[in-house]
Amino acid sequence: MTIDRLGKTSLDGLLVVDLSRILAGPTCTQILGDLGAEVVKIERPGWGDDTRGWGPPFLKAADGHDTNESAYYLSSNRNKSSLAVDISSDKGQQLVADLAAKADILVENFKVGDLVRRGLDYKTLSARNARLIYCSITGFGQTGPYAHRAGYDFLIQGMGGIMSLTGFPDEEGGTETKAGVGIADVMCGMYATVSILAALNHRHATGEGQHIDMSLFDSQVSWLINQGVAHLVSGEVPGRLGNGHPTIVPYETFPAEDRSFILAVGNDSQFRRFCEIAGALHLADDQRFATNANRVRNRKTLVPKLRKITINRTAADWIERLESAKVPCGPVNDLGAVFTDPHVLERGLRIRMPHPLSETVELIGSPIKMTATPVQYKKAPPTLGADTADILTRHLGLSYEDIASLERNRVIEIGCVKKEPEEHTS
């Protein structure tokens, strides 16, 4: 999908100062950018967002050589401008504070208290701009015994419980397993976006901004959802079920003649229809399996029986027959299959945008579909410092001479070339 239309968006006219890096904060601000806000990404001169160096793979230049733009960085920094400014310097701190005085939203993910000494904390900035919505994203929140600790997605997945539920059981040779993408980071970014939009609505009514305290740990615990509440209700600690579901059976992958496929039976009538197609109506009539509750209770008896049946046909044959009977099922796609899937393409989930270092860059499109104010893709993820001069001129009214002086004094860099990154922290 090539992007060629622009129109009205939901967050037109809002200015976001993005002091975040890695994934949680950038996910949040990319959503705000897709919805039309102007997002100014504050980056360290010469280094930028840590994820710029998290490759390979890197975006290829027109001549086929690697650029400095990693796929990781490209995944969450669309629709932003890059301002390379040294916030360890007094002048750099002043520039960001001046920008925040004009902003609607600020998102940051520094360690607790780190921005106080720079004069970029909520208390200081809100004294100049009472309408500012200031969102802090940390590993463990602004309070509590873990508040001082750095947060990493992998660590949070472990401490927040999701790893104890993910992976095959010990008796099947499994172990605790993290999700294959940084889901704790991504979900925290989404919760942060929801919180910011709620704060905007409050500001419409009152004129007041506020401080939002978001943490990866809180977000992770909150999306334990049914499994977490099942523990709270029953007192039992659930174990790992591989691809199985804790309260629905059969609802997992099953072996076919050639490869695995997914069978997702959601009710008793679907189970009966599956048994008809499988030539195993005796299972649907068996009181041990006739209801979902009994199928869950007798999972270890039923599932091996089903596996002996499914292995006798190809996955495509099962999917075709089951779909025709309206029994939920599907393939287990790799990413090559996902991004060539006609439905993915029709839904605009694979997009192509112009990029200054390459002819184009391919990205994952937004899942948000809105009739009156659809998302827009205005800018590819920016190169480091690409918009420094424009932002300082347009928002702060600095002259060419002012900008040149700041560059000479190494407060800012304009279109700077990225150096090798130092060891990162969150």
C-alpha cells in the first residue's frame, strides 16, 4: 500500500514532545502521530534513540548498503520529527523546556527523578504550562519498592507473570518462554495512549493538564486478564499449557499430515460440527466431552484422541472443510505468509513510504480504521537530527544565527551522522 492521501485527522493541531526511546514510549507517540499530532522526538546528538543501533537488519540505501536506520527503530518512529539536542547542557535543557511550554503533551521514559535535576520534570514544566499533559513511562512506576529499578521488557514479562503461562509444560519438555515480540513494552505504550487521550478530554472540560504515571510492570500485571482473575478467584496457580487454552477445549494447534493448524472450538455446537467432519460423532456424544466444561476437565483424555484423527489429512484440507462448516480454524503463518496475505494487503497493514536514505521503506500499517478522521502516514521515521533547524525556527522563533551558534557550541546537531552506540540502559 503506497500512501498518497492527506486529510483531516483526530489530533490535528496538537504538539507532542517525545523524550522517550526504545519501544513503550515510541509506540505511544507513533500512535499519536498517526492520529495527526505533531510529534517532536528529542534525541541525543550523535547517538539518538538506542534502537537506531539495534540491528541488523538495517534499512538498505539505494546502492544496497546498510544505512544507520535499524528495522527496530523504524518499527515505532513513523510520523515524527527528530530534534537532536544535548539535554545534559543548560542551553539544551532550556530549549526543551521552551518547547514544552508550547506543547500539549510530553512523553518521557527516564529513570524516576532523572529529569528533576534537568528542570524537565512535571512540576517544573507545568508551572509554565498548566495545560501540559505529562506522561512518565518507567519500568515499575514513580512509587513503590521497585521504583528505582530499570525496566526491560524481558524482565517485566518474567516478573509480571506472563512467562509462567507461556511455553509447554515440563512433562512435554517445555520451559518458561517470553513472547516473541516486546509485548510488555507495546501494551504499556497503548495504555499510555489511552491515558493521554482521556487526559485530553479532561483538559477540554477543565483546561487542566496532569501527570500520568505509567509503568511496564503495572501494564503487564493488568493484562494477565482472565488468567490473573482465575487465580484471584480460585487461589490456584495456573501452569503452562503450550498452545492450549485454560478454559476452552479444543482450542490449540493440532498436527495435520503436512503441518500444524489451529482449531479454535468456542462452543458445543462447533465441537459437534467438527466431530461430524472428523467422522467422530461418538466423541460429541460422549458425556466426558459433550460440554466445554467436561472437555476442559477431560483435556488430557480428549486431546490425544483428536491428534490421532487430525494427523490423517493435510492442514489445507482440514481448514477448507472446517471453514465451510463454520468451525473456527486457520493456519500458523510465518511472517512471510502474513505480509503477503491478501487480507493483510487489503486492510493496509503493509505500507510503503518515501525515505531520504532509500527510495522507500516498508512498514506495518496502523490497525486503526476511522471513517471521518483516518490515520495518516505523513513522514517516514526521521533520520537523526533531520528536523532540528525547522523545529527551532518554527516553534521557538530562533534565527539562522541562533541555530548556527547552538550547533557550534554542540548543543544541537543538524542532520548528524550516527556514531557507534554506547551500552544502553532503560
